[in-house]
Amino acid sequence: MNHVKQTVIGVDVGSGSVRAGVFDLSGQLLSHATHKITTVRRSGQRVEQSSEQIWQAVCRCIADALDSAGVAPQSVAGIGFDATCSLVVLDKDGAPLPVSAEGCAEHNVIVWMDHRATAQAERINATHHPVLNYVGGKISPEMETPKLLWLKEHRREIFDRAGQFFDLADFLTWRATGDLARSICTVTCKWTWLAHENRWDADYFRTIGLSELADENFARIGQRILAPGTPCASGLTEQAAREMGLPVGTPVAVGLIDAHAGGIGTVGVEEGALSNLAYVFGTSSCTMTSTAEPAFVPGVWGPYYSAMVPGLWLSEGGQSAAGAAIDQLLAFHPAAEEARLLAQAAGQPLPVWLADRVMQRCAQPSEAVALASGLHVVPEFLGNRAPFADPHARAIICGLGMERDLDNLLALYMAGLCGIGYGLRQILDAQRACGVNTRNIAISGGAGQHPLVRQILADACGMPILTTQCSEPVLLGSAILGAVAGNIAPSVTDAMKQFTHVDRYYSPDDAWQALHQRRYDIYKQLQHTAKLIKE
């Protein structure tokens, strides 16, 4: 019996959970499933996960999503993966290797937010190697070559025993198909692959102290670099197919970093990627701006060629803590526990519960900025990713009094949300100064779903925020890759047009622009003061 290929699957591995979604061929989400994954935090800003646990969660999510959608496994035309830019370390047999001395082999993933390699990143930056021009002038400890250098210097036995170093998305496609191919997205954005020249720079690796990788012709970090959406090998292996409940050989696409999947799932609407900046607001935040020509913006990663939209250059910014910064900020307040219990009773995350309370107090969402009067927050708890590329930057909270009530917690929440918006505006300003102009901000990510959040961000930036019809645009971005691998669409660009549709616009409210300008000026002054007094 022939089955019509009428669905595609997108899989997203985030910082705290794995999600899978089943989509029809118009981009409608039929079902999705979620499974949590464990994060281990150690001293020295070390953060680790288990690739095996992640893989098992992937398989369970796919099986659960298929069951919930009520579609036949044979209907699946293709699968796409996205994941955080975390480093997976495996031995020559594909088994996990421990990345900390006190850890077990199971904990073989150095998570993207891990900052253990800050000193290594600073030494790399001190070389001023020309490769760094394509990461905004400074490499980040979140990227993979500083982490590899840390492993060599602190876990030499593990570094030497390793058979493969994978970005997490590339690990997933390898585990699914046995194909060692890497994605242009992952290795260009996080490993210093020069996509516009189609090569690794061996001199860079020798200069920074990783000559072994160059001497072995980069066998452990990728010799076949393919565009996202390209089908891997011969599709799902027998083992992976059995674990997922799918047919052997189901097409699997070369994947993406999670934020970039959010970009693919949003920026294709209306005038397309050259007009829309993708803003993924989750645990961290990422901005993805596409340009026809390379744009060199100090402190903004890139320009990366074809790392998100094929044929276009990508500039990538954002902050290492965004939704996580709001969580951290709220946790300090005396009323936080009371609010947490009320939110729990309502079955809501605390930020959503607070946003609903704010909306109840204001006739219009834009008015909510007035609640933050006298309170100012620079939410850089985990440094400044862009436009200053400063991992040592820290948060500033200005204007706290002795209040202990829920009203003051709402005010602090609004000050923090405005601070997130001003950080985004600062990236837009830095890009504009280098000739990169954006018309709209296409938002995705769990922390950016509330209407209050979207309106305040539009007001804080003075730029329209647009949303797409799909409630899970990151999953949709991965599903788009699966559609290309499964020959549902001829290219990623064509699939973006087929699968993405505008939902609504949130335009900045002119009545509140002067207040946001004053608060933005204060935000920048607080940043400047923090730099002056930093020890």
C-alpha cells in the first residue's frame, strides 16, 4: 500500500527540554510533545548534560507526537533537528566521555552557557587572528574552539581519546543516520569554519594551540560540511527507526542551531529575510539579521555566509541570559515565593502569571512601562553577548526600596522586561551604525509568547514586532529542513514561503516613545558606570 507523504517532523533540543512537532505541508502544527532533560551545574561556571539522555528524550518525543497527531509513521516525509550549540564529546567507538574530572562518562556535553573556557577565549582573542573578523572580532567562551582548548589543557586524556567532537545538532543527525556530516550553520557560527571560502583555517588552529586538529585534517570536527536541509546519508538507521517508531530510511536533514531554526521558521514572511530580523527570546536571546553582502559589526557574531538562509550573510547577536535573566531577577524579591505559589496554583509559569497581572492593571499593554517608574535593570547576569562581547559584564539593579509586596514585584518584572528590550535595541543601533537596517522584528521562543512582552519589546525598540501563525516557530524551522530533505520543497527558501505565515504586528506606541528613550539613556549610563567601577 502506498502512503502519501503528508507530514514532516521538527525536533528542537533546548536548554532544559526536548520537543518534537508534527506538521502538515502547509505548516500547521498537528501535535507536539515535550520531555525534560537534566542539566548538571558544577563549580567554575561549568554546565553539563548527557547526550544519551538527550537522544532518548528525542525518540520518546517523536513517538509521543506521532501518537498524539494520529498520523501513520509512513506519512512522514522527513525529519529536521535543531539544538543548542553545545559540545558533545565521544570516543572512537561513539561512546560518551566525561568532560569534568568529577563527572561520569554520561555527562559528556559541555552546554552552550558553560563559561569554563573564558580564559581560553581571551587568549584566543589576544592573537587577533584574521579568522576572528568573522565572529564579530572576539570569540566567545560559548563557542567550541575555546572549549576544545580547555579540554586539551584540563582534560588532556579525554581530548586525546576523543574520536569525534560534535555540535549537538550534528550529533543528533549522526545518531539518527550514522552520517558524520556537519552543518554549515553549526561549524560556521561556532567552530570558525569559513563558509564563504569553504574551508577550515589551519593556521588559526595552530596559532591558538589546537594544532592536532589541523594535523589530522579536521577529521574529529568535520570534513564534510553540508547545507541545512541536505539529506543525510540514507536516512534513519534500523536502530534509530525502531527507537522513534518510524520507517527505516526516513529522510533526515542536516540540522541547525536552535535559534537559527527560529529564524527559518519566522523570517520568510512578508518581504522576507532581508527585511525581518529574527529574535528568539528563550532562556537566552538571539538576533539573526540577514544581508546580501557581508556586514562587519563589532561585537556581533559573523558575518557568516549561508549559516541560516542559503546565499545570504548572517549577523548574530543576543544575550546569554534573557528568559533566565528574568527568572534570576524575580528570585531576589521578597514577594517571589508568594507569587510563585500563586502562579503554581494557577498552573502558569511565574513570568506569565506576572504578565497577566500587569495586563489586568493597564488599559493598554504599552502603559505598563509606567509601573517600572524609578526602577532600572541591566539584566546582564551572564555577561553581554552583543554588542560588547563582554563575558565579564554583570547585572545592575537600580532604584530598589524596602517594598516587599506583589505590586513592587510587578514593577521589578516590568523594569527587567524593559531592560531586555533595551539590550535588543542596543544591538539594532550597533548594526544600524554599520549600515544594516531592519524593518521588523520576527519574534519566537517561549519567553516571547505573551502579548505584553511583544508590545513592550516593540515600544522599547521603536520597531514593529511581528508574529507568525505557528505557535512553535522553532519546531517549524526544523520541520522546514525535514521538508527539504524529503523533497516536499526544492529549497529552504521555497519551504520558508510555503510553511510560514504572518499572524499579527505589534507596532510601537508613539505616546510612550519619549519615556522609553529616557529609560534607554539611563540603561546605557548604568552600563557605562559599571564598566568604570569594575574591579
